[in-house]
Amino acid sequence: MQQKWIQPDIFRVLTSAMTMLALLLLTACSGLGSSTSSTVPTTGGKNPASIHVGFITETTSEDFALEMAAGAQYAANQYHVSAQIVAPPTINHQAAIGLFDGLTKTARDGIAVETLAPNLFTLPEANAVSGGIPVIAVDTVPLAGSRITTYIGNDNFSAGETLADAAINHIPTNARGNMLIGVDTPGVPVLDNRAQGIKQEFQRLRANLQVVGPFNSQQVTALNLVSWKNIIKNHSNIVACLGVGDPDNSSLAQIKQDDHGAYISGAFDLDPTALQAIVNGTNFGLVDPEHFLKGYVAMRLLIEHALSGKTIPQGWWNTGHLLVTQSNVQQIITRQQSLANKGQFYQPIAEKEFANPASYIKPVNQAK
């Protein structure tokens, strides 16, 4: 199998003959020590070498999951802890559950979970918690039956509003026409909340525009491109096209360039194509859900708990989001060039949040 080495300094892809999966396995003590920061407080207690924590993400092929994995790795490096960070090579929920089950045997000091199918993880997560393993949900709100009490994620409704507000700034107040919204994985609350934030903000501030959707723009990149082509072809007088997922950025940029579209376009996440589309003016911007920070916070909470018994706070820890436009895209491109650059950018933000977690935490049932 040909491997896709997106970040070769971070990831090593392994093959299991039993599962025929590629695993993403990061070891905190494997040559990335120079990218860590000395600002993290020293914790007493156990020897870091004796700590075994894990992180299961959705896939090794999408930017959002890679960013969370990188944040988790950075935290593990700082504490000199061995972290097992695993994911299927493509989105495969049953394969991911198998990887999670494996972590329950090898990462008993704590596991962070990022999944787009929380319903399928509910029972395995509940079993892990019952077995004494701390489990933290990341990016997708856990279901009640999972027994998970800590969730690290954005206010996605607010993030959708942020993208809508930025788009509205580019649209004349007297404009008429259609505004299209795409959701690449309908039914996932994180993405649906983003779409609702976009929709309601346009209805509030640009009632003269016709909001179309949200429609299913498809998770698989090739299908996403076809879906957007079809919906754009079937609508006239398009004013804006906004997506809420990782593949939407590149699809919208390609279609707009090919068709010389006059509408504005933007979406979420940090695919390199998406950043370049902002540089060249094809897309007006994107919202960065700051997945790196989510992965970092979740892993640091698990590690500090394992090392010194520090309590893992219960509730929804909202790590925030960032609007990326031409005004700051070069800074973000530089940030994305290395794990060290990302750590340097996020460390002050993380320290501010860890200094006063209560300011960022609400009940899990308020997450959106």
C-alpha cells in the first residue's frame, strides 16, 4: 500500500495483518523533544515513563484529525510520556472501535476519543470508564450512555456565526440571490450546529437572501466535489457558498476557479489547499476550529491526572475557534509548518485556559 506521508516528522504508519489497517502511532520520546516548551508546570508523583495514555482519532487522511493528533503529541512530548495515538487510514467507524478496544488494554492511564459516530462508541466507552480508565471526549459531544463526563470542543454554533459574519461583510446590503450551505456529514451534531449558526445568522442579517440547505456535501473528497458541482449547477444567482467540513474548502475553491464564479466561498479546517485558496483570493476565509488545542488540552488533562492525581474537570471545555482571512493567513501558514511552530503559537493560549479552567467550562448538556 502506498503511504501518504502528510507529516512525516510526527506520524509513523504501521500495518496490522489482522485488521488490515494503518495505525497512527506517536511515541512521545521519539525525537521531537526539541519542539516542547519548558513553560508547563512540573508535576510530582509517578515516573513519566510508567504512564500509558492514548488517543483515538477519526482518520489519518483528514486535516481535522491530524491536527488533534499533533496537539496530543505535543502535550505528551512536554511531559516525556509515551502516547499511543491511533486512527484508521480512512474514516471507518468499526475499525476505529477496534483500535479503541486495543487502547483499553495498553493505555489504561487514560484515553481521549474523537469520533464522528458517538453512538457506536457509547458502549465501548462506558465499559472503559467502568473498568477504571479515564476517558475524555474530543470534538464530538459524548452520548449520556458513554458515562464520559469531560468533553473538549468548540462552540460550533458560534463558529458558524463567525463564518457567516465574515461572509456577510463581503456581500452588499442590497444583494439578492441564493446562499448555499453544505454539510459533509449530516447528523453529526458538531457539523449540524455549524450549519445552523450560519443559517440563522444569514436569516437575521440578510433576510433578503434565500438560504438553500443545508444539503449533504459528502465526506469523501471526490464525492464532495461532485455534490458541490451539482448543487451549484442547479441554482442560479448564487451569492455565497459555505461549507462546514474539511473537504468543502478545496471543492469550493476548485469549482470557483474552474467556473470563474462571482460568488464568495469559504468553509472550515486547515487543509493546505484551503489556506492557499485564501492567499490567492479564491475563498474569502475559513474558520479554524483549533483542533490542535483540543488535542493538547485533552492529552494534558489525562497526563496530569495520571502523573499526580490532578482532578480532571467535568463539563464542556470550550477551547475556542479562529477566523482565518487574508489578514492573518500567512501567520497561520507559518504556524502549520511544524509541530514546534504550532506549539509556540498555542502555548500561551493553553496556559491562559489552564490557569482558569472554570472560565472555559460549562455543563456538557450545553455543548453545541
